[in-house]
Amino acid sequence: MIGIFAIVKLTALDGVKINRNASEIAKIYLLGFGILMAIGRFAWLRWLEPRTGAATTWSRRTLAFLMLALCLGATLNYGRYGMKLIQERIDVYDVIHYYLGPKYFEELGYFDLYAACIIADDEAGMHFRPAPPTYQHQDINGYEIRPYAAALARSDEIKALFEGERWTSFVHDFTTLQRDFYGLEKNYWYQLVNDHGFNGTPAWAGYAAPLVNLVEAQDVKLICYADIGVLLVAIGVAWWAFGGWSAAFLYLFILTTYSTRWPTISWAILRYDYAAALIIATAMVKKGKPLLAGLFAGHAAAMRIFPATFFFGPGVQGAWRLVRHRKVDKFAVLFFVGAIAWIGALELNFAARFGGEHIAQHWKGMTDHMEPANLSSRRLGMAIALAYQGEFDEPWSFDRIDRVERQEPIRKGLALVVLLALGWALRKSDRAEAYALGFVAFFALATASYYYFVVRAPLILIHAVGLKKPRHLVALIFLLGIDLFANLAQQYLGGNRIFVIGWMGWTLLAYCIGMIAVLIWESHSQSPDSETEPA
């Protein structure tokens, strides 16, 4: 990506003014062309690949050229046809959390970032006046909205946490981010101090802390480029494991999905490392390297917790082989050894640097964060899908939160049924597909912000590599179609996020049920000999 952007900078396109709405509309057409490319690739594999001759060669080259052109178009569009978006901008709202959070974790931990920011802002001459009426206080008892003045009253207490020049350094870093970068307007500042604070996992904080300490706040953009790097590496590994076509569809998905609408890649600090790790883990499973697969799967889980749901497939297949065939599944064992060892190493790194007590604080904070009362219009998952009733223009309301709470017993029962059916479906399936379909467990169990649903990326690989089969063509079209509809609804149907997220929930639920049904049917149509070991 960054290489292509460098080329673009040398052209007249760098001066083109394209706003966000125009680029989001372009994604609709890019995804439409992506669906046509999937159909074309399927047709070529089914009817032209077995043949020889000029027509086969010509058609293959034509399709490859069109796919490369589509990926180039997606790249240019994501950068809005210039370098400024990628080269200069950051999401200040997010970077305040994920730069200051790990850099000053030793002093502020998980609870005191907002109070420290408010005090620093006041000390440096309050940037926005009047001050917000409230801020979100957090402690071991949970979240509580308090008057803005309550944070200022803690000035001596908060500053006493810092030694030497550390407080001066914090004030400088905070005010630099708040005032010297474009994007943190008054309403966003009010929203920021009433958000839920820094909630990066202990493992993430432990390995991000040395990175953020490498650069001063004014140069924070340098470490924001890390996401471009890790995603490019992941796409390269996907190419190695699944082939160029699968990597191309993955690349297209990453640059057009509704889930990368925010944060823009290169605007935040390691916001996509877990997604890259999941992609690499899927590739390692595909290549039969269980220890490395487990390591990268463990990294993803340690970074965001919820990717642990992707352990479901290897766990089910290992248990099935043990129970059904009385044999230890060496692949599954090595996978979990790699995952547990790496998670353990990351947690020990954090504990050695900051102390183990913060691990319990993070867990408490995340459980509070997941309470129905703290749900928002950004969340997606089975809980949101079941609570959505087709509303078009209604805002997020207490009625919907109440509906989520009332449906909890039904939802848990349905989730159990889904997981049991998924386990039965995956017991004999291809290992890489079983790992990627951990997404179904994620959808059933978690309620996460829509941007975390970039974890559909491994599914794109699985379906793209299997495009010779009609079920993979249908599934790939369906997944790309979900994002096509989401982008279309965002731009042309009022931009109401409740409507967009609700329909994404319904369609993803349909995908999950459909995949389970197809895999169960396939497993029962196999001969008994195929049960000896997962592919």
C-alpha cells in the first residue's frame, strides 16, 4: 500500500480533493466489481482451467490484470487519491488513549487517564471553554459520571503519582496531541472525557509501551504507520499460503469493508495488529505449521481477548479426534502450546514492567464495559442482531438496551445451540476453515464494535481459495455483499447506524447459520474413512 501511495504522490492525483463521502460511495462500486471478479474467477476455474490453449491463457491474464487494477483502485480510493490522508492525519481521539495510555501506564494505570488529561488541560490554559459539564470516572467499582470539577479537585493526588519531570512530560505530550493535530474538535473533546478510558489489554500495553516511548508526541505519526506494515506482512503471508488470488481478495476486503471505515489505517497505534495476527495464524494452519499458528493466534487473543474465540475450531477437532479415535491430535496440541506460551510470555512481560494487579483491573473494566447499559450504536453481534426489529430512523435507546437485557436467557440458549452445531460441523472439516470459522463463535458470544468485525478477513481467504466450489462462491459474494450493502446504506439510506448495524447483524447471523448447515451436510455426505483426521 505505502509503495503505491508513494507513486501516486508523484502524479497530479495528489492534488485531487476527494471528500470522505465520495470515497465511501466509490467503495460500493469497488465491492460490486469485486463480486464480479469472484464470479469470473469461479467460471474460469470451473470451465476454462481444465482446457489448454490461447483462450485459457488470455482469459487468465485478463482476469489477473482486472483484479490488479481493482486493487489499485481500492488503494487510491482508500487514500482519497493523495498522500495527505495517509501521510499526515491521525485520529487524535484514539491516539490520546493509545499513546498516553501505555506511555504513562506506570503512573495512571487503567483508571486515571481522563483526570490527568483534564488537569493537564487546565494547567496549560483550558483549550476549550466552557469545560464539559461531566467526565467519566473509573475505579475498581466501575464507571461513574462525575462533575468536571471533581477531576480538577484531584490535581494534587494525580500529580503526586508522577516523579521528576514525568508530569511536565505528560502535560507536553497531552497538549501536543490535543492542540497541534487536526481533528479533536470541541464536541469530540467533550465526548472523549465521557468515554470509557484506555482499555488496551495488559499484553498490548506491555509491548506497546517501549514503542510509544521511542517517539515524541509530535512525531507520533511515525508509529501509526505500523498498521500498514503489519497488514502488508499479513497479506504477503496469505499470498504464500493461499495464493495470489486469495491475497488479492483479502486486500480488496481490507480496503473496502465497513469495518475499516474507522480508524483509517495509519491513523492509530497498532489498531490492526490483532487482525494481521489472525490472518497469519490462518495461513500457518493452512501450511501445516501448528506451533506458529498457535503463536500468532495467541498474539491476537492477547491483544484484544475476543480472538480467543478462534481457538474453537482447533479445540473441537482435537477433542473429536481424542474421543472418536482415541488418538492425540498433535496439531491441536502444538497449536495450543504455541498459543498459551506466547500469551504467557506477553502477560509476564506486562507484569514485570507494571505489576500483576493491573491484570485484574483490566478484567473488571472490560466486564463493566460489556454490560448492556454501556452498549452503543457501534456494537455488533448476535445480541444486537436479535434485539434489532427493523427500525430505520430510531436512535439508540434505553428500550433497545432493555430488550438486550430481557433477551439474555434466550440468547445464551441460542448461543449454546449455535456452538454445539458449529462444533459438530467443524469436527471433520479442513483445519484452516475450522480455524477461520471461529468467527461464528465470536459473533455468537461477543458484542464488539463494528470495526472489530474486520476479523472476517480469514473467511475471505478460505472462500477465495476454494472458489472452484459453488458454496465458496456464494459465501464470498455474500460476505462482500454485506459490506456493499453497509456502505450503500451508510451513504444513501440516511446513514443511520442502528439500521446499518442491525442489518449487518441479521446478514452475519444468516451467514453463520448457512455455513453451519452446509458443513454439517458435507460432513454427513463424506465416507466413514474421511473421519480419520481433519484435512
